[in-house]
Amino acid sequence: MEVALITVGDELLAGDTVNTNANWLAAELSDRGVAVKRILSVPDDRAVIAECVRAYADAFDAVIVTGGLGGTPDDVTLEAVADAFDRELVPTDLTREAVERRLAEIRERLPDSDVNVDVEAEAAVPEGSRPLLNDSGLAPGCVVEGVYVMPGIPEELKAMFASVADEFAGDRRSRFLYTVEPESDIVPALEAAGEQFDVAIGCYPDREAEHNRLKVTATDEDALDEAAAWLLANVDASETPVRRDWGSE
């Protein structure tokens, strides 16, 4: 399964907010064997979002879009996704009930607050989509044409993703090895292992941990094990972190 991630928000592009959602989603999907093929951040621009959603929906098995849900002027993600598939935004009985229930909970918790929300607008999702209820927030998400639309608030995103996590699965598996050898010394071995066993190998120097981390990835479990065993035999590597003295480099 190949998935693309689209994170929406001017604040991401300006550097005002760290894009932790993309990192978290990529890790969750990778743990499920899914290949994350694209991670894209886009502004709060309805036309840009629609164009990217349309293109990625055609190119990948699924797309996850986060951010831009709610009632403020810059929250245009649902409108953009509806545009991408030529659909109208309409509330459903399920989303309307969920929004009204959450508003009642908010008013009970904050009796002195002036909660003024247009329920019909807040509950609207692209027509014909599958609603995703927001048990940790207010604005619902949805699934339409393989595009999963979720909130940008991390707590809400994580709760909503948990409700559909089982729909994401793949056959990619990875193993990590660790070596204190300089990258330049092990390039031939990494290339040979990749060609011989049809695996992907990444090398990630970590000066704080004082080692290089090798990530071996494959869709065939036997190839993965064989490549890892070959590297352990041909590179000064270990399956547990090791340390070296970087001071002379």
C-alpha cells in the first residue's frame, strides 16, 4: 500500500508550527508496513489544496490530509476536498448529532462561555463521503475517494486515525543495524547488499549516539533476513547500538 500525506496550514510553511503530524503519521504507517511515498505541506489555499488532493488521489492507494478543519476563515480543507471531487458540502445526521453532542458537553463544562457555532456548517462534509467523528474535538473528518481528511490538532488527529488505522496495511518490513564504521568505508557493502537481496538500505549518521544507523527495508521477509545477516557478516555492524569516538573526524 502506497500513501501520500498532505498537511495543510500557512503556519507550517512559515515555520510557526513544527509539522509533528507528518512525522507521527509516517511512523504509524511505516509500522503497519505502508510505504509513505510523499509528504507535502500546502498553504490554506482552496485551489491549491484541491489540485494536490486530486493529483495524489489518482497516484496513490490512499491520501491523508490533515489540518484546516473548523469554522475560522482559514479552514478551507473540506471545501477544497469537495472541490477536488466536484461534490457539495452537506451535513449528515451522524455529523450533526456528533457536533451537537460535543457542543452540549462544552457548554456543560464551560457554562459561562458564549459558544456560538453554526451546527449545519460545522457538520458539513463532502456529499457521499464517509464521516469520521471527532471524539476529541468538534469538526468531523471524512473519507472520500480514498482521501482521508483529518484535523490538524495532534490530539484530535491521533484519536481519529485510531478509528481507521486498520484500513492501512502493507508488506514493507524493516530491520535496523548499527555500525561505527565511517559511511565512506561501507558504501560498497551497502550497494552490494541492495543489489544482491533486492532491499533498500539507508544509512543515517547519528553524532549524538556516536554511530551510524542502517535501515534495511524489503517486502520479502526472507530477503530482509538474508540481507541483514550478510551485512552483519561483511560490515562491522551490530543489531544493538554501538558507540565510537567521533573526535578525530
